[in-house]
Amino acid sequence: MSRICQLTGKKAMGGNKVSFSNSKTRRQFKVNLKRKRFFVPETNEWVTLRVSTSAIKNINKLGIFACLKAAKANGILAA
């Protein structure tokens, strides 16, 4: 399973690890993903998602139904 957030579409990005001597080595910045269950009161069901911690903050702010709707509209989440 790839490390991609199911709501925001965030995935690992590349960059450089810079040492004290300023030599650069390629590395990956991975997404902080958590597997979490959410209750959707509009449909009266539980949904298990693999989401980033920033997506969890968005869910707390906007609500799970609004976030699912936005993810479907952006084509990130399958219908």
C-alpha cells in the first residue's frame, strides 16, 4: 500500500539531506499517515481512512462529510 493520504492526496516528496560539511544526499520526506475510523452522521456509517495528520485537523475543523465531499470533487477519493 502506497503512502498517500486518501483525503488530501499528499505523498512523499524528495529533497536533500544537508550535513554539517554541507554535502548533499538525496532523501525522502514521508507523509505522517494514520489509519483512523470516522463516523459519518449524514450516512449513519463508519468509514476507515488512511489520512495525514493535517487532514485530521481539517476534519476536526470542517467535518468529515465536507472533507469527503471535497475529496470526491477533486478526484482524490473514489466514489
